Amino acid sequence: MKQVIMGTAGHIDHGKTQLIKALTGIDTDRLKEEKERGITIDLGFAHLKLPDGTDVGIIDVPGHERFVRNMLAGVGGIDLVMLVIAADEGVMPQTREHLAICQLLQIKDGLVALTKADLVEQEWVELVTEDTREFLKGTFLEGKPIVPVSSKTGEGLEGLKQTLEALVAHVEPKPVGGKFRLPIDRVFTIRGFGTVATGTLFSGSIRVDERVEIYPKALEAKIRGLQVHNASVHEAVAGQRTAINLQGIEKVELERGDVLARPGEFAPTFMLDALLQHLPDAPRPLRHRARVRLHVGTSEIMGRVILLDREELAPGEETYVQVRLEMPAVVLPRDRYVIRSYSPVQTIGGGMILEVQPTKRRRRDAELTTHFRVLAEGSPAEVFAHHLQQAAHHGLRLPEFLPRTELPEQRLRQVAGGLQQAGRARAVSLELGWYMHTEAFRALSTELRSQLEAFHQQNPLKPGISLEELRAKVRGLEERICLQALEELQQAGEVIVERDRVRMAGHQVTLDETREALLKQLESAFLAAGYQPPRVEEVFQTLALEREGDRELLQVLVDQGRVVRLKDNVVFHRANLLKVESLLVQFLREHRDITPIQFKDLLGVSRKFAIPLLEHFDGQKLTIRLGDKRVLRGGG
């Protein structure tokens, strides 16, 4: 069965509430003050079943200028609007403001009800009808039906229902497959049942017994029951006025402006990027950093508008802005919003949200226009591909990106998979839902090659760079992505990865005759020292190795495996180390174990050399320490 939400709009005392009562039999003024003063202060709710079986949920909004904030809380999720204009007064200030709000929220359809038709002559009705048509030119209500009615006599009510039925037939259903989201507009308690929150179900669906999160408060509750049009249901879907009985939450913990959604699918934000339209009849230009009231969903949040490309926005102009908020908003890209001036309070503009949780934008950045245009006009695939490009070599993990997109998880995975099949994205990890833009991956490969070439140029005597050192040269580079890029470069024959070191395929350590001679002298010094090698600094001084490049010759010997660096910077020639190893193994086979003192005596060396040697053999898995003794690992 089709579900449609209609909202009223119009000036105070033009008969909105009386018309709803005449249509549905429901009095939407529920507050004592509303009854006493005869005006609507807060939102009222009713429902109407049309002859074709369609259920129309009706939101009756207040018309007084002091209660426009309440009106804004009600119109965010409506499909069509019934603009109510009294035939005896015609278009009034709140008629204009309410219509402007509906325009900013991009409500696409509706009609006009000319109420109190019984109070004026037919000629006057025709005159007001013509004036109304003129007033509606250039708006979404241009050319829409204008129906004279009287709530008192019943005149025109049947015609109004027929007109509604025709309009409702063309209303596009809300996305049932989207993320479940219900901005709360009312909270109350029912004895024996507990807390009930109501609102228009913007998108998605929800079932009894599911768990929901209350954003931005980070509270969770279980759905105990659901009602649509006063009837209990097991499931509520997008487009329905829904009452949700929540278990595990108190009324005082909820308020209008909170949002019910599934855990993890939204992320409250203190900043958002948006397209802003300044109303043509705004009283003055909007200045950079102006304090405003942001209305989105059912919430009103104070914030400042950051004009990114100018100092002020003239009435009738539009631009891209960043809104920095004083309290967190629960929004998604492509949500519509309205802003009102801080003081005096007046509707001055609105538009479409483009990005949630953005970085703090720099002003006068020419590239931002292109960025925002993609977000505003691009398809879901184009927008996600753009975000992948923005993420560069970090890539995006779908679970972390989910709160930043209007797409539900399954649809987001389809979009990412489609980009991968098209060769525009690559999966870093399907298990983690981690993707990277293909161009960003190519750029990373180029960067890694450049870093390797620069390293070889600066360190010609080093055979390569460690993986960790290379990764540190590209800020924030994840190990998994680094290894994937290096693997492809190695497959292409451009680099060589050996254990934990990387080098360009064509790189070799080459020495001139002078350094080759120094290298031999350096090796000979450690070889001749036997089991008691000198301190490294002593060897450098003896051979007069004062230049940094000359001192790197020791690392060349280490890299070539001709000497081995032990703990405490003790350096042994490999030939001597092999002799020590042979002596140790022979001793252990004969005596089963050895103490450090015995080892010292065996080699005729001091503790300074004995302990690093023993720890080296432990590290090589030759020996194992048991108390203060060593034995051969595996029993020899």
C-alpha cells in the first residue's frame, strides 16, 4: 500500500487546522494553550485514507512567525504540501516564508487550498485565485490546482480529496532500501508501555525487536512496538508517520531533533559542506562567519556560515559554504536544509548538504569548486570514486566511510565492486572492505620509485632501504598497501625486495679503487683481531676513516655478510665467528652445557666479548639459555 506524507503550510489563522479536521475528523491541536488561544503552536498529526486505499499522513504546522522553527521540524520529510490561503485575506507574510522554505527543501508537488470561501463572494474568490496564480509563478506550485473550500460548510472538500488522490498517484515512493532514519519530532510516555518517539520515517525500514541508536547521544534501545496511523505493525517503511515504542530508554533522554537509526550508520558532525542559496527577498547580504540557525530534519542548531570564495553573499546568489556548528548534526549528503538569521529570526536561505565530517576548508581554494560540483551533481559511483581519489594512498574502508554517505551498506559495496570491475578502483582487502583508487595506487608506485632512487643517490654504499624506513617516507602509508605496491613493482622488474630490504633492480654497490682498498684494510683489521675485535671507533681512527662515506664501508661489509655486528656494537669477522661457533658446538657435544665463565675460558676472552657472542648464538637458534647455562637447541 502506498504511503504518502502531506504537510500544510500557510499564514496564521488561515484555517489549516480546521481544514484538516474537516477532511479527517481529527483535531490536530493537542496542547491546552492551542485550544485556549485558537492557534497552532506545535506540530499536529492526522491521517486520511483516500478512495483508492492510499494512506496519507498529514502534518499540520503552525502558521505564526514565532513558531516557524516548529514548522521547519515538520516539513522535512513530506512528499507534497497543501498551501493554505484564506480567501478573505490572500497571500500574507508567512504564506511567502512557508513557500520559500518548501522551495529550499525541494518539495516537488502540492496544491493550494483557498479556505474560508464561504466568507466572500464568488467574484472575490476568482480574483484571489488569479492573484495566487501570479504569486506562485516560478515556484514548484506554478500551474498546480487551486481549490476553493470551506471547512464550515463542507464546500469543495470532495473536490479537494479528488485533487489529492490525483496528486498522490504521481508521488515517488521513498527509498525503502535506504538507511533507516527517523528524525524525532515528538516524545511521550504511555502507561504500561514506556517511551514512545514519533516522526516521519525518512528512508529505509525497521522491524520490531531490532536495536536502534539514538543519535547524537550514542544511546541504544530495543524496538518494543511500532504503530502507523494508530495501528500496530511489525514493520514500518519509508514514507510513513511512525510511532516507535522504545525499550531501555527514558523519555527525558530523548528530545526533538534526535535521530533514530541503526548503530554505526551515522556519525554526528560539527562541520558540513553545503551548497547555499540566499533567498532573493532576504533583507541584507549574508556575511562571512554570520551566525545562523541551521534547520535540518527536526533539529535546530546554531552555527556559523563560512563563505569560501567571498566576503558576503548577496540576496539571490548561491555558493558553496562550510557550516561550523555549535552542536553536532546528524545528517547525510544530499539532505536539504534551511538557515534562518540569528536575530531578527527570519528565513534567509538553504540548500543541499554535500559532505559530512569534512576537513576544515581553506578559503579561496580554486579546486574546491570542482570538488563540490562532483559531490552535488555526480552519480553514486562518481562521488565514491572522487572520495577514493581524495583519500590518496590511504584508501577508504567501507565500514568507516558508511556514515559519510547516504548509500546503505549493500549499495555501497555494489558501487565499490563496480568501480573495481571497471578498473577505476582496486581492493586492498575485500574482507575489510578496503579500496583504493587506481590512479592513487599508480601515484603511490611512482612515489615509492622516486624515494628509492633518491635513497640510492644519497646512500650509494647501502644495498637498499628497510621496508619501515621506506614506508615512513610516505606519510601515513599503511604496511599492507606498501607491500602490495612493492609486489607489483617487483613483478614488473623495477624493484627487488629481499627480506626486509628494498632496492631498485639496477642498483649495485660500486666502489672506486681508493674505497676498495680501504674496504680490504677494514676487513683485515677485524679478521686479524681474532676473538677480541677492537672497538669500531678505534678501527676508524687507525685507518683514518673520517669522512661519513668512508665510515659507511663498515655497513658494506655487514651487508655483504663479511662481518657481523653483535650486541653493544661488537663487530666480528664472519670467519672468526664461524670458528667460535665450531668450538662452542664441539664443547657442548662433549659436555652438554656451558656457563659464561666456561665460554670465556674456552675462547680466552673477557666478558665484554663472551656475553654478546652467547646472545648472538641464542638469537641464531643455535643455543638456548637454561638458567645461567647454554645447551644446544634440540639437544644437538
